[in-house]
Amino acid sequence: MTARIHHADLYGLHLLETVPAPAARYPCQGDNVVRRVDYKPPTDESPGRVCINDEQYFDNVPPEVFAFHVGGYQVCEKWLKDRKGRGLSYDDIEHYRRMTEAVRQTLRLMEEIDRAIPAWPLP
């Protein structure tokens, strides 16, 4: 039996209202200033990382999450690039972590939808 997918699941994720605990971490202290946005794919030594300066990064961000597009933009990249030259507050850091989790969960739901629909367009 397949799980029933409700539009409210996507609404809650996209409004950041029902996002599970984020898997992404922000492990290093520093000035939190976004000087660059650079993605480092996962390796045996580290999970995927989104670097914001030479010392600080968000880790445990899968490539498919960082590459996710909405309206022609990579949302996880654009959000940080829009803050280039600024320091991220605690709330900004938590918002970004929640964004990455919302994208991760959106991708999961998209896979469920693709499995539930045998072919497109529907007959």
C-alpha cells in the first residue's frame, strides 16, 4: 500500500510550518559572514557542504538538495547569495537549515508521487 500524499504536506513544507528536525548542521564558529557560496560534494570524509566563507559551512546537504530548482533558481544557493557580504544571525542559520530540510522532504514526496502515478499524462 502506498502512502497517501496530501497537498497539505507540501504546503506545510514550503511554508516551513511542518518541517522535521533539519539534518543539515552548521558546525563551525566564526563571524557568519557570507563571503562566497561554494558547494563541496560528499566524500568518504565528509557529507556535502555549502561553504559560506573559508571557515564556515552547512554540512550534510546532499547534492540533489543544493541543486533543487524553483522558478529557474537553485533555492539553497540563491538564498545565501542574496546575503553575500552580510553576517547570518542565529535565526538566519536556523532558517537555512529548515529550508534544506524542506527541500529534502519535497524531493522525497516527489518520488512518492512519481511512484503513485504510473504514467503521465493520466488516461
